Amino acid sequence: MTSAIDRTAWEQAWTGLGVSPPSPDEFGTLLTHYDEPHRAYHTRQHLAECLDQLAQVRNLCDHPDEVALALWYHDAIYKPRRSDNEDRSADWLARVAEEARVAPPTVQRMRDLILATRHEGLAETGDARVLVDIDLSILGAPTARFEEYERQVRREYRWVPNVLYQQSRSKIMHAFLRRPRIYSTDYFFEKLEGHARENVVRSLGGH
């Protein structure tokens, strides 16, 4: 695991908001959720990859510590059979932030950042665009990592019959291909767009 999964980095994000970090127990509880046995992709590996991407683009963020904490918590709740994971993850971060006395406008921005990872429409702010592109950076990962990601997601939906799973997955992948751009920031577009489209096309069997 990369060094990104580090309590010091988590605490620095809180101090960057001008508040004292929550207790170490909160950090431990958060990581316990990323270690849940039903997860295969939405794990510490994904979290570390996201944080590593953020380290390369902090200068693109208006509020980099808000983006960091939104990434730390964006998959804090992940139940594949539910459709409200982002809402519940956003609620978790908001509760902890409010207890830490983070300013209400900051809490709302972090909530909105997590909700943007539902990928239901175009991100509305610069920070949301950065965060969403980070979350989708796996699509442009090297081929071996992308194929591992595909296997990991399938394991998270292991109870779904293969025909139904392939239909659902194909719908999602085709939706990405229909976008004028998968990545809305120039940085990720220039870095990953071409390979992401190659990966997605290959996932669809060349269709």
C-alpha cells in the first residue's frame, strides 16, 4: 500500500481547514470500513490511488484540503446492494466535520464534493471536476491495473448473474464513451483520456 494511507496526511487535511483533527479512533473506524470483506475495489487500494492522484493536482484545487477529506470519505459507506452510499458517506463526513467545528459553508462544499461522485451529471465546480476526474482515473489506468479493477468490481457484484451484470456494465461503459470527454479537467484529459477510451472499448469487447 502506498504511503498515502497515513494518519498524518489525514490529520493535516483537518488542520488545513483550521480545526483540530478528530480522535485517532475516527481514523481507525474510517479505515475499518475500507477493509470490509465485501469490498474488492472500493478498498484502501482505491483510496490510496485517489490520494496519490490528488498529490499531483493539489495546485488545481481551490480548496485542496476539502478535496482531500472528500476523497478520504467518499467511499466510507459502500454497500453494493444500496443506492445511497454517497449520501451516507457525505453525511458521515458532515457529522465529523460539524463536531470538529468546521465552518458550515465548508461542510456543505465537502458534502457536495462527495455527492458529485454519483457521476449523475457534469461537476459544477472546479474542485468537483478535479475530484470526479480523480475518482474516474482508474478508467485510464495502465492495462493490467484496469483489468484488475474490472475483476474487482465483478467480485463486488458476485451475486448478480453474469448476463445481467454484463448488460448493466455495458450500459455504464457505453455512457462513458458517449461523453464528449470522460475527463473534464485539461490535466486528466491530456493524461488519461486516450487510454481510458481504449480500456473502455476493450472492456466492451471492441464494440
